[in-house]
Amino acid sequence: MGLAGGLPGCPCHAPGSPRVLFLSSQGASFVRKRLCLAVAALAVQSTAWTNVVPDLVTQLDKPSSVLALLDVLVSLPQEADSSRVHVDHRARRNFRDELDKFACNVIILMINKLPTVGANTTLMGQLVEVVTVWVRHCRISPADVIRTNIIPTAFQALSVDALFETATPLVVELLERYTHPQRDKEVMFALIGQLMPLVPKYQAAKRDGDCDVEREYVRMFAAMGYSYVDLILGSVRRLLLAMVGGSTENRV
Amino acid sequence: MASVLSGPVTLPLVRNAVAAAYAQASAGEGSNPKRKMAEEWLRSFQRRPEAWSIAHQLLEDKNATPHELFTAAGTLHTKVSRDFRELNADAIAVLRSTLMKHVVRLAQVGHTTPH
């Protein structure tokens, strides 16, 4: 395959130089990602292809093809929601239902792979990205969010410098999707419990002038404040009622 | 090269268009009219039925450049997204198996190269 030759038109990419190896890998990655989008677009429309997710996992979950597995898993939910894929409403809905059905399995598969990739933070970042995309596009019940350990995994990734920017969108996604004070209470309190202890890290980033890290923390805290308005107002309301009730009792 | 496709589309014509589109890009001439013409030609090519087979030929070609491979992959994505209905059941099965074969092969390129 012609990926070993680097990019044309640039004399610095002579064959055999390390730069060419890098570009070779990167070039393969670009082409592979586009082909995985094609596979996903085909899966959305092909009614004859049943059990798409287990089928792809069976075919690609091998050390030699794990990169393809991750690319195709990122692509499936995106293409299911893409208006560029010309598919009728019913077929699209059926495919989305299929993805919802396997969402927990995919997330557990990704989370279980994290400890097995050693120090390869690129691969870890790709695993986290798959989880983020499936949380963003699929319906996962609050109980399943807790059961699959997405939240501790997201914050564990957040504690690794090389994964910080990859993990932030996952935390933000969780903060923005699970916002009902009753139905999503367990998820919300788990997120609050993990995020609030990070305030000193935000303050340290601000103090040290680390703008990139500071911005990511601001994203998360802002998402929490914005998404949890009902929860916060509910608490304030209960507090006010308690105060009013208390003062009324005092007067009585 | 004509900006709008009228005659038959062949593999050498597609290669020329890819080279023109990326040569101008490499030279940093983003708004160059030749590049725009090449890109427009490639967009027209992607609407043609022959694009299926030419994209496959490029992906099978061991001497294809990275830009040709990227264009071929993008063409297949566009065709599957937009023109899936052009395919019968047999063609869909072949396409699926061919795409998987390419995806696995490209995963091995990334896998064997140090990060």
C-alpha cells in the first residue's frame, strides 16, 4: 500500500526518515477513519446486516485490528445521527435502537481495555473517545451509567495529564445529559462528589497561569452549574422553606 | 481539465485531479483557481456511478499515494451515504467485505508503527 512514501510535494519527507514513518502511520489513520465512516454509513442503511455491533466486535477485537475497532465504534453513533446519510426515518430509528441495546456492552468493553494498553496514552485516549461518543449519542439509563463505572473511569482519565483534554468532553457530556433532579439523582451526586474535590486543582492551574487546564476546568464547572440549576434551586427552595418554617414556628 | 465532467471518467483522470488538488495545497496556494477546479472536478466525479469502481481500484493499488487513498476512502464514504440505493444486495455484500478488508489492513499499518 502506498502509505510508506510519506506525503508528496515535500522534500523533507524522504523515504526511510522517521518523519515518513510518522506520516505513514498518520496517513493510514486518516484513510482508515474515512473507511470506517463508510462502514458505519453502510451499517445504518443495510437492513440485511443484523447484529452490527457484535459482528464488528467479533471481527475486529484483535490486537492487530484494535485501531479499526475503535474507529468504527466512534463512527457508528455519529453516522446513525448524520443527516448526510440518506436513510428513511424508520431504518435510522431501528439502527439507533440497535446501538442503544449494545451501548453498555461497548462501554464496558472500552473500560475493560483501559488497563490492558499499558502506557499507550494515544490508545487510552481513543478508548475514552469511544465512551464519550456513545454517551453523547445513545440512551443509557442512569442506573447503567453507575453500573458501568463510566464516572470513576472518566475522572481517573482526567487525573492523567496526557488524557486530561480527552476526558473533559466525557465529563461535560455526563454533566449535560443527566440533569433531572429525581431521575438522574444518583449520577448527579456521583459527578458532584468527583468534581468538587478538583476545585484546588482548578485554582492551582489559575495561579500557575496554565490557561489550557484552567479553561477545561471552567468548562466542567460551568456545565455543572448550568445543568444543575434545578437541583441547586431545589436545594435553595428547601432551605428557604425550612428557614421560613422555622421562623414561623419561632413566632408561634 | 474541465471543471464539469462531461466525458468518461478514468483512473488516470482521477489521479491527475488528486495530484492537482494536493499539489496546489502543498504549495500553500489555498485559493488557487487550479486547485478549486480540481476539487470541483473531484466533487463531480463522486456523483458519478463509476466512482464506486475507481475508488476500489485506488484502494487496491499498492502504488497509490496517501492523497489518492484518502480521496478514494472519502469517495466511498460519500457514495455509501448518498447513493447506497444504487447497489443491489450482492453489491452491498461485496462492498461490506471489501471495506472491512481495507480497514483491517490499514489498522495493521498504524499498529506496527511506533507512536
